[in-house]
Amino acid sequence: MVSNGIHKRVLKPGVWAPSPAFMDEQEELDIPTFRKHIVHLAQQGVAPVVNGSMGEAHHLTAEERTTLVREARNALDEAGFQDVVVIAGTSTIELSKLAADAGADIAIVIPPGYFAGAMSKEALKQFFADVAEGSPIPVMIYNYPGATGGIDLDSDTIIEIAQENPNICGVKLTCGAVGKLTRITAATATDAFAKYPRAHPDVAPDFLTLGGFADFLLPTIGGGRAHGAIMGLSNVYPAAISELFRLSHKLATDEQPSKADLNKALALQDQCAGADAAFVKPGIAGTKAWLKKHDGYPSARVRRPLLDCTPEALEKVEAIPVVQEFYKTEKSLAK
């Protein structure tokens, strides 16, 4: 959509990849590789999340974070993907402002985990209210207990935050709680939620509920209870995951979905779930190591205190049959 020559990017259901922050052997940002990867994701139908957990955001300076957002936006625009939404990890008002200035459309905000023991429900609600009010762009809640000292927002709290703060546009659930996802969608993806209008309806007209893993895309999207997902596995299998989302969304919206589409989606979901489990253990370092070995990226370096993936650890992932099968599927679907 274009208005007065300016592209108005709209947050819609889909799939996103939290892009790694690629680095050289001195742990300095490798901008050319980062730009190449962002464009590759878009070519396969996957939008980027910049400065997320996979992007080692907590090990980056504010200047580096801003640089990555700006380079992602510029790379997409130059490649003809002006309408692709960029989500940026921020977690503070100041970082949200910097991300907006650099071209981010949406801020994704994780709860503050350093004082996890003091983060009562009231404190967490106030935190998101403060950031949402101070952010010039819509804010997405990021629920990830593994990165916040165990803070796990329950569905009631997330629903209340969404209702009370018009600049909250969605939630990413990296807690694996499908029941929570269902309850949030039931409360926010209905006509009754219209009495809580969004602050930026031109950018984020609806509240999106997104999963944080690839292993339940079909059950949640195909069943009409989720709008997509943000998952690290999309960095390795963007085309296959984009196709799984397409089929799942089709099954959820077609009045008479075909058995052939269902069988295709089930086969993709089975491969996807197996590969997702395989990449959990090596994590960020394993994803970078895979991209270096199999896609020709120049370095697999992570920033300390994280350690690089060893060849032995990568070989264990490569030896898993479903990882190989899903990668063959990826190559057959890649554009």
C-alpha cells in the first residue's frame, strides 16, 4: 500500500525469522552478510525480526542495534520489498524511539528479567504500559521465560495489557503454551475486542497472537487460533516454513479445504517439528554454523560470552534424518 509516495507497511498474519547478527572473527558486525540474509528471507516470504534473542541483542550496543535496523530497512527497500514489516527488539522507551527513527515498524519488548523476583503482575503491567505509551511505534509483547529469569506472563495478564494499552499490537509466545495462545486469541480476535481500538490502526489494525516455535504451526494456524509465528528455524528453512504457513492459513480459511492440502501440510509439519527440536540445543551458534557450512556465509562467530558451535555439535544435527529431509524440501521450494 502506498500513500503520498510513502509505503505504509501493515502488520498482518505471517511468519518471521529473528535474524542473527552476523559477525566477523573479531566479533564486529558483518553488515553485508546481514543484508544478504534479510533479503533472502523476504524472497522466501519470511519477514525479519531484528535485535531479538537470536540476534544476540543483549550483547549489542545501542548504536549496533540501530545500525542493524537501518540496514535491514534499507536492504529490503533496495531489493523491492518496501512493504515488508520490520520488527525490532527494543525493551525500553529509548531503544524503541531509536528503532523507529531507523525504520522499524513494530517494537517487540521482553519483560525485564534482572529483578525477576520483584516483577509482580502489577509491576509487569506497569512496565508494558510505560513502554507502550512512550514508544512511537506499536509494541508487541515477548513472553520468553527462558530469557527473563523465569518470568512467564499468564493469559489473563497478557489480555489485560492488550485491553488497557492501545499501542500494544500483539504477543509472541516462546513459552510453548498452546492453551495460553488459544485463550489470548479467543479474547482478542473477536468482535468484542473492537471496543479496545488500537493506537496505530494504519500500521497494526489487529492484535496478533504469534507462536515462538515452528513445531505447532499447523495445529494453531490451521485451527484458526493463531496468526503466525516468529521462530529461529525460519533462518534455515524460510521457504518451507513459508509454504507451511500458506497451507495452514488456506486450511483455516477455505470453506472446503482439500485433503491434498491437508496431507501436504501434515508432511511439512512433521518435518518442521523434528527439525525445530534438533536446532534447539545448538541454538544461535548452531544456526550460524549451519548457514556458514550449507549456505556459504563467511563466519559462524557469536559474541562472547556465547561460544561458537563445534564441528562435532553441528555434525550431530546434520546426522538427524528429519533435518536432512526438511533441508531437501527447503531447497526444492526456495525461490
